[in-house]
Amino acid sequence: MASKLTKHDLSCLTDYMGFESLCNDVMSREGYKSIQPLGGHKDKGRDALHTNTRDEVRTIFAYSVREDWSVKLEEDLGKVRKHGHDCDRFVFVTSAVVSASDHDRCIQRVHEKYGWDFELYDLERLSTLLDNHHQDLIQRHSNIFYFSSRLDVKSGGQRFDRVQIAEFSLGAYERWVHEYTPLLAEHREVDTLVGRVGLDNKPEEIPVTEIPNHHEISIVLGESGAGKTTALWRICVDCCRDVLEEVSNRVPLVISMRGWEPTRPVLDLIANQLALLDITPGSITSELRSGSFLVLFDGISEVPSDLFRRCCSEIANFIATYRKNRYVLALRTSEFSANLFQLDEVNPPLEPPSVYEIRRLSREQVEQYVHAYFLRHSTSATDFRARLLMDNAEAWESSSSSIQLARIPLFLQLFLDVYRKTRQLPESKAELLRALINSIYDREESRGGGFSDSRTGDRLLGSLAVNAASTGNDLTISSAFARRRLSKSLVELKAESIVSPDETVVDVWRRILSSNLLKEVGDRAVVWLHQLIRDCFLGFEYARMWETGDDQDVITEIQRAGLRLDMTYSMAIFALSEVQASELLWSLVKSYDGNGKQ
């Protein structure tokens, strides 16, 4: 029998190239020692080949992580026949669950229609092989098996094991690092420093990891791209190591509030996060009451605006109920106010939280990071430094200098990456974010799963962003809604000859999830990788609508969305000509009444 963790890792993976590599390793252990991986795209239905030297039996392998595995199977079988590949046996490996009856039907159908022997490995069979015969492959492919490579969980209800939960959190961190690479970039190397807010004599900046040592309840503020989520994970990893080294008994948990809604209270979010460990809800509640946790709340600012205050109120009540724990809350500086959580009004009252703000990188940190970056890529930094005015004292003092934008870790990384590829520097935040989206597209294309050009991705995701925002979906979108919208957009793109007539919504869905631009939350919803990403695609689509003459539609959609759209406006203006951008800005100004409201 396969473990719960192994099956979870396989069913949740988005690293499709990693899955191909794993499947090739498993197949080589299962009798196909001379397997020849093909990989990538344009494989004509084949991910690997094998010819038996004894009887010349030719085997073709196809791998899939798609939910509609049967459709993918038929597609691959059809491609193999269409291209006339020699085949005696067809082996299909899928991360989906296949029933016994479906398995039998596939064997019969392949034999009758194609005349080939057929073998199928589904989630249960593959994970059972790994757990019982090839456990070393779980360690070798730890980029897939974030949890099963670390943990050994027996079913049936577990006692509260601090070490096990710390290992689990470290596995969650590794997954986060992998999936958020486009935003995290390489600035993990840069220390995150914070300064205390609201004190007359401002103290020295301290590393963010020290915050939980000083206060029971803390709030970490930062601008978009400053690294708020990164800061929380830094604290989490640091505390996990303390637990493993028996320096501390307080277990850290990063809780994402992005998908919060009134029907999913904080206690449920924590229980769901620890469900893989089979820890009983009663045990979790008991440990919360005794103060065993450091709870790190992320994504509060990304809760839909109409639920934001209600979410903050529930967090305050949760802290009041389980007040023996320690807490760190992260949100955007612009969203914070002194009475936001009203902890002094709970019964009995709690001390006001200590508030810190993430500091932009210091000159020394920027210097060190730029030096390390160019050393790593064996390139001179001289021209980059000159273009960014790094040696210009006045530029460091000017609030409008590009240096100030480069002091935000995300944007510093983008400055460096764009320069390395083009020998030019972006001139605005909008241009930097355009570069970020393009880098994600390029990465996926190199892995064989990207869109044919940026127009396709921009149109599909832009249309989804606009329709989701105007219907109140905001950052979290139901999977059914997203698929319907993408299907409609795909029809439009085919009519305009932008995409191939053979393109399917399943292919589009897979590519988007592979890129992590949208991430699955449970079985029924997806969430944008980051609000900045969503805002970019909103801006792209508003600009396209404006260019095609849908002037009033753009204003109507913006009014209907009712979102905080400063970055969206910037992206739309960046994508338009100077004249069109001026017209859009003037129309937006006129859409506001005298009180500054739309």
C-alpha cells in the first residue's frame, strides 16, 4: 500500500519535466533498462522509447499529470499511429487515479484498435512501487516529493509531534521556494531587515527572524515586492531549525489567508494544513490552548476588499481565544491602520501588537548582491553599475531614481536579469513586471510547456483576470469559472488565428498551472501566484480593450471590479501608445465624482 504523503506529492506536482524524469527512472527499474528518454515538446506522443535486445519488442512510453488522463492517452496513441512510429507495446504512466474497470477497458481498447500490448501505471500503482521497492527514488526526486522525502506518517491519528511538524513546515517551504521562483528570485540570500514603526527615537534595524523573540504579537508591513511572504518563511525556517535542534518547543506554521472566507475559519485552515500528518483536530486545539505554536499569517492584504475587515476581526478573535501562542501578521503598509485588529477590545484585552516595516535594501546590501550576481554569472558589473547610477551619491538620495526601485529585492533581481539578457535597463516598475511575465513565459517554453507567444498568454489570462475581478472572484477563482472563461477565450483566439485549431482548454489549463501563474487551492479553486501578477494581466487586457475601441467597456469593467488598481493602471498605460494612454487616463479621471469615488 502506498503512503498518504507519496500520493499527495504525486497528485499535487506541477513540475512536469521532473515527473518525466521520475517516470524514466521508475521504468528503468521495472525492466526497461535501456530506456531512451525523449522529453520536451514536439515528442509526437512519445516521452521515451525502449527496444528489447532479445526479442526486438519496441515499447513507447507516455507520461501525464493531467486530470483527464483518458483524453491524454487517446491523444498520444493517435499521435504515435499518425506519425508511423514502430510500436509493439505502449506504456502509459499517469498521476491520476484509474479504476480497475477503466484499466481493463483501456487494455482491451488499445489491443483492438491499435494491435499493441498496453500497460498502465496510475497513482496507486506508481506510489506503491516507490514506497515498497524504490524508496531511494523518492529521495533522488525530492523536488517532487517535498513531504514523503522528509516524513514517515502512519495513518490512524497521530500524537502531536513537534519535530514531525517542523519537518513538515520545511517541506512546505521547499515547495514554496520551487513554485514561487519567479517572484522569490535569488534574494533569499539578502537579509531582511525591519524597523520598528511608531517610536519617536527609531531603534536600529533588526533581522526579521528576531521579531518573535521580542513580542507575543507582531505585525510586519511592506510594500508590494518587499518580501513580506519571504520574511514570514525566513522566520518559519529559523524556528523549525530551533525545534529540530531542541532549542525551542514552539512550532511555526505559515497560514495563507488568501483563500479565507467566513465559512473557512482560521482553525479550519490550520487543521487542513496539518491534515496530511493525521493529527486529530482535538489535539491541534489542545496544543493551541497550551501555546505550542508560532502562527504566521500571510496574505491578509489579498483577502477580497469586501471581506478584509471581517477577516481581520476573525484573526483578532482567534488570537484572543488562543492567546498563549505567538503571532506574526504580514500585510501591505497601505492597508494598515492602528485600530485594524482591535486587540484592545477583545475580552480580556490584549496588548497592542508591535509593528515593524520591512526596510528597502541598504546601499551595502545592493552592492553585495550585485557583486555576487555578476560573480555567479562570470560577467563584469561595470556597465550595469554605470547605467543604474550605483556610484552616484545624488541618485541614492533622489526618491525618483531607479536606485530606489532597485532597493526592493524583487525589482533588483529583475533589473539584473533584464540587463543580463538585453544589456538594457527597464525604466519603470511596469517595464520590470512585463519582464517578469516574459521570463515566466520563457521558462515554460524552454521546458516544453509554454505558450506559442506572449499574446496568447496575455489574452487568456487577461480575459480571465477581468472577468474574475468584475464578478467578485478577486484573487481566488473557482476552477469551474476559470475553465469556462478560458474555454470562451480560446474560441475567440482560434477565430482570430492566434492559436492552433487543435489547442484545447485542457492544454491551456495545464500550461497555466505548470507556470504557477495560477495555483490550485484544493479541488475547486485556483489563486493567482501574486496580486502583482493578477494586476499585470488586468492591465494588459484593459489596454487591449482600449486599443480595440471598447472605451466604455474598459471604464465599466474598472468600476465593476472595485479593486485597488494602481499597478493595473500602470501596466495598462505602459502597454498603450502615449496618445491612447492619455485618453485612458482622462477617461478614468472623468469617471470619478467630486468626492474621489467612482
